[in-house]
Amino acid sequence: MKETRALIERIIEVNSAIQHLHLSFEGSPGRIKPGLSLLVGVADIAHPYLRESWWPVSIKDDFIVVERPAKERYEIGQVVNALGYIGKPYLFRRNLRNVLLVAHDTPPTPLLLTIPWLLGNKISVTLVLTGTARTYNTEHLDRRVEIIRGDEGFTWPDQVMNAGWADQVFVTTGGADENAAFRMVYDHFETLRASVQPNYLFGVFRPILPCGVGACGACWLASKRGAAMICTDGPAFDLTQMVR
Amino acid sequence: MKETRALIERIIEVNSAIQHLHLSFEGSPGRIKPGLSLLVGVADIAHPYLRESWWPVSIKDDFIVVERPAKERYEIGQVVNALGYIGKPYLFRRNLRNVLLVAHDTPPTPLLLTIPWLLGNKISVTLVLTGTARTYNTEHLDRRVEIIRGDEGFTWPDQVMNAGWADQVFVTTGGADENAAFRMVYDHFETLRASVQPNYLFGVFRPILPCGVGACGACWLASKRGAAMICTDGPAFDLTQMVR
Amino acid sequence: MAIEITRSGKRSLILETPVMNAAGAFGYGDVYRDIIKYEKLGAIITAPISYEARSAARGGRVVPLDSAVLLHTGLPNPGLNKVLRKYRSLWESLALPVIVHLIATTDEQVRKASARLDEEDCVDAIELGLRDDITWQEASRLVGSAVTKTDKPVLVRLPVSDAYEIADAVAGAGASTLVVAAPPRGTARDPQSGKLISGRIYGPVVKPIVLNMVGQIARRVDVPVVGAGGIHSPQDARDYLDAGAAAVQVDSVIWRSPKELEIIARDLGGYIVTRQTDAMPDEWHRGMGDTEQERQRRKNRRDA
Amino acid sequence: MAIEITRSGKRSLILETPVMNAAGAFGYGDVYRDIIKYEKLGAIITAPISYEARSAARGGRVVPLDSAVLLHTGLPNPGLNKVLRKYRSLWESLALPVIVHLIATTDEQVRKASARLDEEDCVDAIELGLRDDITWQEASRLVGSAVTKTDKPVLVRLPVSDAYEIADAVAGAGASTLVVAAPPRGTARDPQSGKLISGRIYGPVVKPIVLNMVGQIARRVDVPVVGAGGIHSPQDARDYLDAGAAAVQVDSVIWRSPKELEIIARDLGGYIVTRQTDAMPDEWHRGMGDTEQERQRRKNRRDA
Ligand SMILES: Cc1cc2nc3c(=O)[nH]c(=O)nc-3n(C[C@H](O)[C@H](O)[C@H](O)COP(=O)(O)OP(=O)(O)OC[C@H]3O[C@@H](n4cnc5c(N)ncnc54)[C@H](O)[C@@H]3O)c2cc1C
Ligand SMILES: Cc1cc2nc3c(=O)[nH]c(=O)nc-3n(C[C@H](O)[C@H](O)[C@H](O)COP(=O)(O)OP(=O)(O)OC[C@H]3O[C@@H](n4cnc5c(N)ncnc54)[C@H](O)[C@@H]3O)c2cc1C
Ligand SMILES: Cc1cc2nc3c(=O)[nH]c(=O)nc-3n(C[C@H](O)[C@H](O)[C@H](O)COP(=O)(O)O)c2cc1C
Ligand SMILES: Cc1cc2nc3c(=O)[nH]c(=O)nc-3n(C[C@H](O)[C@H](O)[C@H](O)COP(=O)(O)O)c2cc1C
Ligand code: FES
Ligand code: FES
């Protein structure tokens, strides 16, 4: 954990829903991997006493790109204050061939940084967009990603095949109750496969994180392996370990 | 007391310190006289739970002009919400010939609407600017007003003569403690004249007014004639009636 | 609608609408007559009155805070007899209950004032205001003093500090209703003088704290509770009823937008009718009620 | 500098600087080691620990409010013994006092936990956390339970509700220090679920209310007071000392800007030295202290 400041060097309006910010860092940005996010305090924009998680979607030599909703206002040259990268990288299996990314009722932003890494390692990637995520515009994503748009609920064409064929699944959800949503996700995958094995289905948890360092207790999660903090041990948790 | 909405029709940058807003009203603006102010709530600009007193400085057929600090941001077309005109008009004596207006450590804004009325009635007007008010730019005022710039304290050249020659004096002051400031003003005028007679020396009181209608008690003033509310009985009070 | 905001019994106060102003936000009932339709309110409460006259606090009286305002007035007022002489005929003419807010200074003054108010037909109830640092023993004694001298309902407005102990105590001493709570006492630096000033805090920041107290006290004490603190919208008021309040008092938003008191009262009239016929409270978010629809219509007309 | 924040006597706790974190704002002392220079602080206080393990609250845990945040965590923790096993050697290695915040659940658990902590050399004092709706009788009993089982100082963090009665009671029961106060309990609607949630309120809005309580309690009770609530700047902290606090605890600003705790501690170190040699407190506004000057220099360098 190390406080750092980043400069907004470029702002790209990707489409009517999202924008990309290019951030360069004072000193080195450190090693960043899929799953880590920046905990950022932006004076006057977000809540004055809560930081926001900013998700990198690609990494260049001297800057990173984060994806933000288009309606937020930033300025080139603006300095943002970050509490470093928080969380643990997503754990990918060895011998991985097919990965399924699912965004339900929320943009797939926290999953996108996996794409260059997976494709670079010759792993095929399918991105499923269900619920309100169906309207997410994917033109800026790598053409090699297979995009599937599902239904209003948590269903999509070929879902049984996708679930069977995938070696690992990462799901991000929106809505009022994240725990309830992931219980629904788990139950749904149990109907798609005979049984959900450990290390197969991961939920990406994204509650508001007041401290981001394990100090405040707000993101405490009970798992069958014991208690965890989403900010330091997450964001991804194996849904077979979830206490119901 | 009647709530009303006004539209900012024009914004004139008078000089680097002040701007003038032209306000037109839904329906009639009502009768407005020197001493009355508009109690205005401007969303997002001022404090969200406190209104501000806006002082008219001139009145036209279908709009009034208010004077505001130049650093505040307004937009043409902006609607401001006003709790009507509050207070009582300044009481001028009959047979008035010479009036002295004094602004000490604060712009003379609350006094300026008297000028057209007094000049129109062939009464001569002297405006004294002392303390930080010395830097107030008077180029937009009627040329017939005699302007005197005083010292850092509450003194100016010819003060004995001005005080003797004036039939009435209206003083507005800035600073932390308005009551203390007016005690100082009273004491000073006692040194300038043998005695300060009733109906001669008036203080224009301008505390923050939470309600402006006599409901909250925040602007209660003890006077020798009994208790008064600045918002409904003020802003001007005869300083000989002040309880020390 | 008839909502009893007192313990059942002889000291009863029944409102048509569970919304009134808070003491001190409304003067003596005269100042907002041209702006607010009184018949939409459940009752009005006078500004704080003491048996003897009080003069105002010296020094800074208003400190703007983050999302709130601190007021330190010293509760100036001309004393009970003068107020009655001046406002008796107004109160008689009003078609809604009038509650006199009595500053609970000393036992003797409370006894005298209560006896005096007991004779006044234009007064429907007394609301006792307690010092912010009062002990529960003193509070109990002062409420006892009022109750022995009048048959009218005695509402008690609790200070935020020690509210739970005082709630227990004054319920035992015969309070008809608990008003939860007086504006919390705060200390802040006056930006003009640089001095620390103590006073009362008003604004939306008060609501979460007092809403929680209302829930606690409504569960703990078997006396009807009126919620008061940081109510700035119909939704705020509904939250108080959901938390267990029988009615609400609206305070400083009246200074900024007097009409909001009437808007809240109209909205909650409808809310109660609907709630009692088993509608989901969640249907009642902003934008759903008659008032909201009327407000919207008015807005559209204005914008057009 | 040596500042005794306890009653004089055998249960003594002396700090070099009158600034520490508040319980729950700092984890168990491990998380901010790379950001904050611990040697600038007066002490550290652990996150709330109960004798037995506690799991977290279900449902919404964070509600953004106007100028504040509401947190409802249920105080999850692995229980005293596990925490001691994991953090004992860290606490031993620190050159500043370590205060364990003990959640005062039941008399028996408080007795057991206090006896356990009495044996631990790495723990310098206990801070007891009380339920927000506790009565003064229960509070007094719980403090008595702790005091009989340890010779270490027992600080008591008072809830906002009933703080005055509880302050009197726990002072009588042997509290070494009163920490005024725990974050006020509030209720607000979770924007995600639409449900009312109760929790603790953090943010600058808390300061005026608690600053006032500190002044009242410091005058009323003859036990040193530590001020805690809404301290977001050195000036906020100085206001607490001016109001009568012997030291301060800094809470949620640490989450947003961890370094601010150190900045406040450095500034107040200087403040105390100066205050005791009779400088005017008013000289100490932002922009005057060493820290501020250093901050300004850093800012200029960054802007250049
Ligand atoms: C606009 C306004 C609204 C108010 N609304 C309410 C309200 O709705 N309900 C309510 O209960 N109170 C109300 N009050 C009273 C107020 O909340 C507190 O009683 C407060 O102590 C007075 O604060 P102050 O800063 O004005 O006076 P201060 O000058 O600080 O108070 C004067 C002193 O007089 C004593 N004192 C003050 N109030 C009382 C009292 N009520 N009884 C006995 N002694 C007292 C105290 O010792 C206090 O220190 C209101 C007052 C005003 C002017
Ligand atoms: C980040 C953080 C900071 C905190 N800081 C402090 C602090 O500095 N000082 C302090 O005193 N407290 C502190 N607490 C405790 C807290 O202020 C209150 O004790 C509060 O009741 C717990 O609120 P909750 O919403 O998390 O739990 P809830 O789920 O509402 O509480 C669980 C229930 O357990 C019981 N309970 C909760 N806390 C206690 C307790 N302390 N003792 C006995 N029973 C209890 C109550 O019945 C309560 O309803 C902190 C907690 C956290 C996680
Ligand atoms: C009649 C009366 C008038 C008061 N006038 C003032 C005042 O002008 N200025 C002020 O700071 N406080 C004023 N107060 C408050 C007192 O100065 C003082 O704060 C209060 O009475 C002390 O509280 P206590 O009675 O609980 O000790 C007044 C109080 C009363 C009862
Ligand atoms: C060990 C423990 C775990 C708790 N876990 C939860 C929880 O998961 N969800 C919740 O809403 N409250 C939780 N709470 C709070 C309780 O549900 C309940 O609010 C509290 O214990 C009741 O307070 P009381 O003991 O004063 O009656 C927990 C409390 C304890 C002691
Ligand atoms: S956000 Fe504070 S512990 Fe995770
Ligand atoms: S401002 Fe409220 S009474 Fe004058």
C-alpha cells in the first residue's frame, strides 16, 4: 500500500456510455495485473469521503487506461489521488483454454484487463452481456473476443454449451444486493452443469470500499475457508466457497 | 411576505469588484424602497440552507438592479427564488437637505438605492468610504454625489464639518462584531458633535438572516424602545436607541 | 383521518394530518399566513416562550456549517403573558390545534405557566422544552410540575444528549407524547470572530441521527413519539413514520422554503390513508403522490 | 512532551503527542505502516475486538450521506485470542503505546478479556466500546468488570446517546479516561436496496455535536477526556484541545487520506509545546505550523 498521484493525460470518448482516461504516474505505476483496481479520490467529483475503484482496461509502457462512465467530467491535466492498487490478481488455472466472462446488469469493465493477457496466451475468450449489460458497446474490444448478448434475465443462447466448454468463469453483477446476485449466479450455473467444481466459477465483488486496506471492516466476507476482506483478498472469490 | 421568483436578465461587470444583475419578476416586483432587500436562495451558489440579502441599487420599470461581488458566478436566464422584500424602508426626516452615507470596511451597497431618491428630491448626498471601503470604485454612481475617501480607521478629512452639516447619517459597517462596530460609530459621532440627537444617526444592520420573517429569533435586537427583529423592523436602527 | 399523538386518556390530542412545524421555525403562527395553507397542517407550535421575558444571546448567532447551520439565539421572547395578549385572538381564530412551546426554566415557573395555559381555550396542548444538559431527575421533576397544573396534554421535546434516560423518566412523570428530538447542541468556530460558539444544529445532517433515536425510543417507551430533525422532504417525513413516529415536526427547511411544510403535510396526509389500507410504503417515493404530481404539473406550466 | 491522558495514579498512560487513531479506522496497526510514520503518533488503538469471534452484518454496509458516510459492519472480528496470536509480535515491536479496543459484550466476557489482556506486555491500555443503546447501569457494571480484572488503564468510549449520564456512571466505576464519543448511531435509506439501515456516522458533520459534548463532559466529570469525532484537519483537532480534551482520536479521514493522521499529529505536537508556553491559540491557524509550511513547500514543488 503506497499513496500515489496520477495525471489524466488524455480523455477519449469511446462511445455515448463510456470514456477512457490515460493515467500517467508520479514514479512507477507498479506492477498491475487483472483483478487489481486503483482506489481513487477525486476532489469534488465523487463523494468527498469515499474513494472509487477505477479499473484499468489496458496497460501501456508509460500509462494505463481506465474506463469510466461517459457522464463523469474530467479534465486533461487533472491530478487524481490514488491509494495504490488494491486487491489480489485473478487466479487463472494452468492449462487454461477457454474463459467465459459474464457481465450482468453492469458494464464488464472489471473483467476487461484479462482480455489482452488471455488472448496473448492463446486462450479463447467469450464475453456474455446480460440484463442491462446487453447495451454495452463492444466496438473498442479486441475482435477475437466472442461477444454474446443475452436476455433481460441471467440467460443467453448457448448457455449450457458455454458453461460446459469454459474452464473458468468470471462474473460481475450489478443491482442492490451483490450477495443475493451471486447466489443466483451460482444456482444458475448449477442448473447448467451437473455440479459446480471449485476453482471454476468466480464472482467479482465490488462493494463500496471506505478504506480499501482492511482497516474498516466494511467489506468483510464470510467464506467456507474463513473470513476475508474483499479489498485485500478480493475482488474475485470462488462462489463454491460462499456461505449462503 | 410572498414568495416570488426572479429571472436574471442581464449581467453587467461594473468593475473588477462588483457586478450588477438585472432581475425581472414573475408578476409585479411590488413596491420597493431604499432599505428593503430581497432575501434570495440561489441553488448551489450560496449556502444551501441560508438565504442571502440582495440589495437593489436602482429600480426600472420592469426590472431592478442588484449589486453583487464580481467573484460570484451567475448566468443569464438563471432563476432565483426570493422570499419577497424584507425589512422596513429607511425613515428620512421631513425638510431634509443634506444626507451623509458612510460605508466602513464594507461596500456601500445597502445605501445606494437612497441616492436616486434623495437626488430626485434635491437633497445633497455625501458618500464617505473608510477602511477597506476606500477601494470601492464609484465611477458608476451619479456624479452629483460627493465622494470622500477616508482613512484606514473610521476617520476622514472634514469629518467634523460633514457631521455638523448633515441632517441624517446612515452607516453600514463590516467586520466580525456588528454591535461593537456600531458602538464605535456612535462614540465617534459623539466626539464629532456635542451630542447625538435621536433620528440623526442610523446603523444599517446586516446579520445573516436564517428566516427573514421574524420566525427564528436569530436577528433579535435589544433597543431602548423594546425588542426588535432586524429582519422585520430593520435594517436601519437609530443608534441612540442601542442598548450598550 | 384522525391520528392520536398522545397516550389515550383524558389528555388527548388528535390531528387530521401528522405534520406540524417545529417550535422556533414558525414564529407565533403569524408570519407564514400568506404562504402556507394552515388547513393542510396537523397543528402549529409556537416559538419557545418562557414564563418571564428573555433577551437574546450576545455575539455570533449564526454559523454556516457543512450541510447545516448552527444557531445560537438565547431564545429571546417577551414572556408568556405578553405573548398571550398579542396572539390569543389569532390562535382562537385558527381551525387547527395550537401547541405552546414552553421553555422549562424552573419548577415554579413551569407550574405557574402551566396553570396559566390551562385556562386558555385557544391553547390545545403544551410542549415542554428542556435544557440540553438536563439530568433525567430534573426533567422528570419539571414534567411533573407541568402535569399537576394542567389537564391539557403535555408533550416533551427531548434533548439529543441523554435522550434515552430522559425519555424513560418523563414517560414515568406523565408526558403525553415524546418529541424526538430538539436540534442537537453543537459547537463551531464563528468564521467572523474566530470564537467557538455553542448553539443548535439544523439541517439534513441531523436526520440520520434523530431517525435512529426515534426507532430506539419508539421501541423502548410506551408513549407516542413525534419525530423532529432534518426533515427536508416528504420522503424524510415518511422515513420517520416508518421508523415508528406517530407524526413529525418540520423545522429549518421552512426558513428556506416555507411552502415545503405544506407540501410535506399534503403528501403525508395521503401517505397515512394509503398506509393504513396496506399499500407498500415503497410505492410512496418522490414522484408518486398527488402532491408530487401537482408539483410536476406546476413545474411544467412554469417551464412552458 | 509528556501528556497524561488518564487520572493520576497507578493506571497511568502518558503520550508523547496527543493524537492517535480511533478504533476501527486503522485495522490492528499493520495496514498503514508504509504510509504513516508511527513515531509521530501518541498511541495506536486496535480495531474493535470481542472476546469471541463476530461475523459481519448482512445487507448494505455503506450508505453515502450528505457530507458523511454511514457504516454498518456488525464489528466482525476473529475474537481476542486469534488477534493476540496474530498481532502480538507487531505490537511488541512498536515504540508507542498500544490500546486494545474491547467490545463490551457481557460482564463475563469483559472480565475474561480484561484478565487476558492484563497479562500481555504488548498492550498498554484497554478502551472499552459500549453498545449505543446501553443504560448507565449496564455501562457502570461493564466498566467495573474490566477494572477489577486488570491494573492497566481502562479508557471508555461513550456512545453519543445518554453520554452525560454514562459519563458520570463510568467515572464512578473507575474509568481512567473518557473517550467522547463513539460515532453517532444513525439510520438512513440504502440507495441500493431502498431499505432503512442503522449504522455509525462518520464525517465532518459529527464534529460540532461531539465538540460540544467534549466541552460539557470536561466541565462535568473529573476524568481526562479524549475527543473523537469528525476530525479532518489540524484545526479540528486544536478545537477539541481548546474545548477541554487532553488528546484526540482521528477516524474516517484516515481512510480517505491516511497521511492526514500524521499531519495532525505533527501539528499538534507543536501546538501543545506552544500552548504550554502561553502562545495565543489563534496563531495556530492553518498555514502557520511547521507541518503546514512543509506541506506548502511540497505543494509548490509539485506545482512547479
Ligand atoms: C428557532 C428556535 C427553534 C427552537 N426549536 C426548539 C424546539 O423545537 N424544541 C425545543 O425543545 N427547543 C427549541 N428551541 C430551544 C433550543 O433548541 C434549545 O433549548 C437551546 O438550548 C437553546 O439554544 P440557544 O443557542 O438559542 O440558547 P443559549 O443562549 O445557548 O441558551 C440559553 C441558555 O438558557 C438555558 N436554556 C435554553 N433553552 C432552554 C430550555 N428550553 N429550557 C430551559 N433552559 C434553557 C440553557 O441553560 C442555555 O444554555 C428552539 C429555539 C429557537 C430559537
Ligand atoms: C470501522 C469501525 C470503527 C469503529 N470505531 C469505534 C470506536 O472507535 N469506538 C467504539 O466505541 N466503537 C467503535 N466501533 C463500534 C461501533 O461504533 C458501535 O459499537 C456500533 O454499535 C457498531 O455498529 P455496526 O453498525 O457496525 O454494528 P451492528 O450490526 O449494528 O451492531 C451489532 C450489534 O452488536 C451489538 N454491539 C455493537 N457494538 C457493540 C459494542 N461495542 N459493545 C457491545 N455490543 C455491541 C449491538 O447490539 C449492535 O446492535 C467501530 C466499529 C468499526 C467497524
Ligand atoms: C433571560 C436570559 C437571557 C440570556 N441572555 C443571554 C445573552 O444575552 N447572551 C448570552 O450569551 N447568553 C444569554 N443567556 C444564556 C446565559 O448567558 C447562560 O448561557 C445560561 O443561562 C447559562 O446556563 P445555565 O443556566 O444552565 O447555567 C441568557 C439566558 C437567560 C435565561
Ligand atoms: C456475533 C455477532 C454476529 C452478528 N452478525 C450479524 C449479522 O450478520 N447481520 C446483522 O444484521 N447483525 C449481526 N449482528 C447483530 C445482531 O444481529 C443484533 O443486531 C444484535 O446482536 C442485537 O443486539 P442486542 O444484543 O443488543 O439485542 C451480530 C451480532 C453478534 C454479536
Ligand atoms: S474497505 Fe475497509 S476493510 Fe475493506
Ligand atoms: S432572521 Fe429569523 S427572526 Fe429575523
